[in-house]
Amino acid sequence: PVVKYRKDYQPSQYLIKNTNLLFQLFDDYTLVTSELKITRNPLDNRETLLPIELDGVELELVSIHLDGQVLDDSDYEKRAHTLIINKVSETFNLTTVVKILPHKNTSLEGLYTSSGKYCTQCEAEGFRKITFYLDRPEVMSEFTVRIEGDKAKYPLLLSNGNPVDRGELTDGRHFVAWHDPFVKPSYLFALVAGDLDCLEDTFTTMSGREVKLELYVDKGKLDQCRFAMDSLIASMKWDEQEFGREYDLDLYMIVAVSDFNMGAMENKGLNIFNTKYVLANKKTATDADFEGVERVIAHEYFHNWTGNRITCRDWFQLSLKEGLTVFRDQKFSEDMQSAAVERIDQVKIIRAAQFAEDSGPMAHPIRPDSYIEMNNFYTVTVYNKGAEVIRMMHTLLGKTGFRKGMDLYFDRHDGQAVTCEDFIKAMEDANGKDWSLFRNWYRQAGTPVLKVDLEKLADGHFRLNCEQSCPATPGQEHKNPFMLPIKVGFLNNTGHPVKFAETNDAAGVDETLLVMTETKQSFDIYCESDSLVPSLLRDFSSPVKLEYSYTQEELASLFAADPNPFNRWDAGQTLMTQMLMSETSKLTEDELSVVDNAFIKILNDEELDNALKSLAVMVPELNSLIGMSDNVKLDQLFAKHKQLKVHLGEKLEHTWFSIYNTTSGDTSGDRWLRNTALRYMMIANDEQHFELAATQQTHADNMTDELAALQVIANASEGYRSEYIEQFYQKWKEEELVMDKWFTAQVVNDDEAILEHVKALLNHEKFSIENPNKVRAVVGAFVAGNTSQFHNPTGQGYEFLADIIIQLNKINPQIAAGLAKQFNQWRKFDSKRQALIQEQLVRIKSLDNLSNDVFEVVDKSLQ
Ligand code: B3K
Ligand code: ZN
């Protein structure tokens, strides 16, 4: 495998001005004819014209013409992944015909079929599986596409842009031609052919243009589309209001497919989505599913400006579009839902997954320096930490300054393929800033640790002493300081928020933003109070690990009264985390009662909404506890985690019971709290409360409640559960997405025998190893969601995961590599588990035909 380095970047010597494609879809194969108008790149300053190297993978070359002439064998050379043409000039036309096999394509990259329809996935480097091309994002071309296929089987033939021609052919075939007026890189190309239902609507843009909106789904699913359409319309409006961005084509299409490697893809004018992020109605989708649909629809829509109109120069710059677009979708969700709840969800992802990645063998800066397989770098670091970096800019500049920077970025770079540096520069220039130091966020991997203490200098005068450091990561021993925006406020010794000032004579404020730019820095605080409890890093204002030696009482007072809802939640999490991660093998009675008392206060707080209450009374998830620390005693952690949950269930059983009986269940917050109560009650006594859960499952009129009941039932003692698991199955077996939930509910039971059941589910008629949603529902959910059984000391969980990775390596390398990342944290565990995991990694690495995707992950893990 070849490593590609960012430092080796050179502009492409050639560009493709026009791309003209003909797709002829036949039952067993597809012919792709491509006519490319190739010109020399004006940015190229090499002395001579080198042979052009087109990318192409698994293509059977049928014919090749240059400027209309058949090309001699000696003028080109076809290698495994490239087509090299020696006969070049400043401009020339190249025509190739290739044969591809979409039906046999299980990698779900390039052109493939999914339940009877054709679809594509080209990002990052999938277009080369369709035709020979300069498959790199800086090569932006104007596309014209003609698709021909059987009219009865494929009445719909879709591609990017606008339909410009259609007509009948012989043998029951027909064609449609498309033209996309906007230049684009090949990764944004899309094609769909099939027989689908369509939900139509329109949107009138701020300048008064009418855009047709079309949402395509499998036949019979129209009743699950309305929410996605409304989310699209809300996103279009929001981007106009917040960023002045208007949609540019006359048509916006979304197609939902069942077989998809990730969530969705922002192809110009023709988004292709995983059904999971389109189909939703109250009966089939949970409240969390609705939020997911809204977020992903918005994310892909926002890419039209941040990604498509302005794209990436090379794949090292991926965070340019992804970090920024995640930030935009987060802001959108904050406006649509509760901002605090949304922020808490975002931070949970950072702590559980990104911190883990940042401390493991695959740690990389948000702008990576090298990769073997680009698909391995669509990571929580590039996406979510990337979004945190953009958020810090927003925090530092304020809403208005940030908007100025965005406007300048759009003005300067519309229609271009640019770098992260160009983005920072636009932000700096629009606001007259020098952000040399801020750039360290783009260069350095690893999670900074921010250590803070509060010193009392005199009555009314305090000092916050801050120190930052960042652990070494692969290839980066020494780290320079980061620019850290730290939002702070204070409570006094009676647990009330107080005003304070940064200089002796200034007027008091409730909150301030401190900006740290050095390794060590102190900030003076003036406040008339005997003692203070600092509320630090409000809203998680920098993506760091905070260290402050809070006492349990201090945390309890922040949990009870911090006016910043995020920090209030966080105080509870920190309180429990400290206890769970301490050296002791069991929680003491005192510790347990600190938590249950704190919970009671939260549950009785009439000001707090039910969604925030639900979040506050959740014990930190095992994954996030593991993600945040470098050395984990798993058995001890599992025992204490269970002890705490059982205690909270039992001690507060009456409270849970009364919440369950008095909360209406009309809003998502109500349902959430009610189901949280049900979960705790079942932990306390599943025999006694079983009937409640069973009744809820049977009579629920929405999937949130129905699934919550199934989940607790599937975790209850054997003997009760099978009847209800079967009942759910009989009711929902024709709904693929509901079946995914049904699978997942059964694999998170921490029963010792669960692995056998997981294996049995792999043979279930509704399971398919070729469908990524199913793999995620069973294997992914077991590995990531059943932490204690995945890490069962026998090592069977590890062996199971390795078996699946080995099987998927051939079928779908991207999904296989994603699963292989689950081993990345192995050096945090005890030596016995380390040895067991290492054995599996070595076994995988020794495979013949190991894909680059999996190779890169296991090789780095073993280094
Ligand atoms: N840009 C795509 C992700 C492509 C992943 C390729 N392995 C979806 C998104 O981020 O919106
Ligand atoms: Zn994206």
C-alpha cells in the first residue's frame, strides 16, 4: 500500500473542461462511454507535458480514441489502477468505453445496485470505478450525462443538474439526458435508475425563484417522507436567513436507498441517502430518528455551498467542507430543537468517540498529513472536532464577525477548490485578526488537557491559574500551545450565581470569555464573596479535557444551580465520572447518596425541562468513560457502573414509578423522561414492572415508546422476553429500518450467553452481511453498545469481531475497516485483554488480499 502525504501535493497538470458521459444499462453489465475535453492546467509550471495518468479501478477497457482516432497500443498503457496516455498535448479529446459490473459491486462504491435500482457513491475516490478520470477534487468539470435503460424496469433515469432531453429507443428502452451548469469534481457525480415513488413540493427562494423538490423512495413508502421534505424546506430557509445562501438549481432531488455505507451524500442536485435518514413517521421512527433525519437532510443541503460551490483542493482538506458543514448543521439543530440538549449530544460524541480516536493509533489532526485509504479519514476528528474548531472561531468572533468571515469566504472562493488555509484567511481578513497560533488546531493531533486552579489572593480578589498541555500522538512528539477560548462564570459559597469582574474597577458580569494563548496563563477575578466555585469551559467552549479538583459538594452545587444548562449537566457527569474512574473497587454508601440526592433535586426542579432532566439523570456511558481515559480497569469499571445504576434504580424506585405514572408522554421530552424512568424501574425490579413494559409495547402508538419497551424487555430476565420479541417481529418484519432496531435491542443485553444469540442473529432471514445498516444493527451495536460482553475476558467477543472483519474485507472494505477501528483502544486495557486483541489484529493483518482500508487500520494499531 502507498502512503500519500500532504506535503507532496502538486497541482494536477491537466484539467477536464467538459465531461460527457453515456451510460448504457444492461441486465448483466453497464457500458460507460466518456468523452473528456482535456486541457493543461494554467496553474501547472512544469517544463514538459508529462503523460496523463487517469485513475481507473476494476474497469474493462473496450475502446479508446484520442481526438477521434483509435489510439495505438503503444500510445497508452493500462495498469491495475491507472490508464497512462503518452500522446499528450495542451488540449485534446479523449474518448473511452468501459464495461463495468454494478450487480457484482458489493463495495457500495462507484455504480452499484440496491434492491433493483442503480445508484452511485463516488466520494472520496469511487468515480474511478465508473470510468477513467482525473479523480481528484480540484479537477472541476462541466458534466453532461445521458442514461439509457429498460423503460419498464427503470422509468426514472436521474443525474445531476437539469433534465435536457428524453426519448424512446428500440427494444423497450429509453433515455434521459442531463446537464449540470455548475462545474464540479467527480466525487459529486451521481446517477440513479429505478422505479420509485416521489413526493413533490416546491420552495421559493429569497430572490423569488421557484425550485422543484423531489424526494424519491421505494414504492409504498410515501407515508414516511413528509418529515424529510419539511426538514429540507426548513434547511433551505435557514441557510438564507443565517448565511444569505440561496439554492442555485431549479431542481433538488433526494433518493433514499437501503444499501449505503454512510448516512448520505451531497451530490450536486441529486443527494443519495441511506433510508435511515429519510424515512420517518411516528409509527416507525423514534424521536431520535426524527432528529437524525432533520440533521442529515440539513447537512447535505448545506454542503451545496460549503462543499459543492466551494470544494476541497485535495482530500487532506476534507475538514474544510465537513467540519464547517457539521458546524452549520449543529447550529441549525440548535435553532430547531433545544440548544442545550443539542450541545450536550454533540459533546457526548466528542468525548466518547473523538477523544478515543485522538488518543489512539489513528490520531490525526483535523487536516491529516498522510493517508493510505482516504475513506478511513471520514472520522469524528475531521468532522466533529473540525466542527469544534469552527465553533471556536464563531465564539472568538461572535455571530456578526463570523458571518463577515463567511461572506468573504463565499465572495473570494465561489466556484473554486480551496484549502483550510483559505478559510482561516477569509476569517482573519474579514475581521482584522492574526490567527497564526489558532492554526495549531489544524496541524496538531491529540486532545489538549487544560488544568485550572482557583487561588484566593485577598478578600474579593481571586486568580484562575491555567495550564495547557497536549500528549504526544503518532508522529508528533512535541506540541505547541493552542488558542483556547474559555467561557467562565462563578457560583458563590451558597450555590448562587454571582457577578464578577476581570479588573478591580470594572462593572460586574455574569460570564466572560477568557482566551488562552500560552502554555501557562493566569486571569484575575474580582468578586465580593468568601469563596467561589468556578463554572469552567461553559458550553464546552474548547475541545479539551478539563482538570479542576472539584470537591463532590462543589460539583453537586453546580449540578443543582449552574445557570449554564450545559455545565449543569456536565457537573453531574463529572461527579459520577470521578467516582466511577477512581481506584476503589466499589462505590461507597456516601458516594451513592451524593448521587441520588443530586438526582432528586434535578427531578424535582420545576424550571428544568424534561429532556434536560433525562440527560442529567443518565449515568455516563461506558464508551465515554473509556474514551476519556488512557488506562482503564475494565472489570472494576463494569462492576461500579452496574452498582451505580442498580442503586439509582432501587433507591429512587418510587420516584421513577411516580414519574412514569404522571408524565404525559405528549412531547419528545416527556417520552424521554418517562422511558428513562421505566429503564430504572426495570433495573430495580424487572419482574415487578414487567407488565408495565409489556403493556407499553403492546399499546404504544409511536415507535419511541414501543421500542423503549422492547429494549427493557429484551434486557429482562430470560423467560419473559421471547414472547414480546416475537410480537414485535411479527408486527414489523416488513419494515427494514424497524428490523434494524429489533436486531439492536437484542444484542445489548449483558447476559454472558449473548454472543451465541448475536451469532444466531447473523443467520436470521432478515439479516444480510452485504447491507451496512444490518451489520451496524447487529455487529456494530454489539461491539460498541455491549461494552461489557464485547470485552468478555474469554476474548470471544474479539474473535467474533475479527471473524466479521475478515469476512467483510472482501465484500465491503469500508465497512470492514470501520469495524476494525473498534480495536484501536486496545492499549488502554489490562495485559490479558491486550494479548487477546493483539492476537486478532495479527490474524487479520496476515490475510491474503487484505484491502488497503483494513490494512491501514490494523497496521497502525499494531505499531
Ligand atoms: N460527504 C459524504 C461522506 C462521504 C464518505 C466517503 N467515504 C457525506 C457527508 O459528509 O455529508
Ligand atoms: Zn458532510
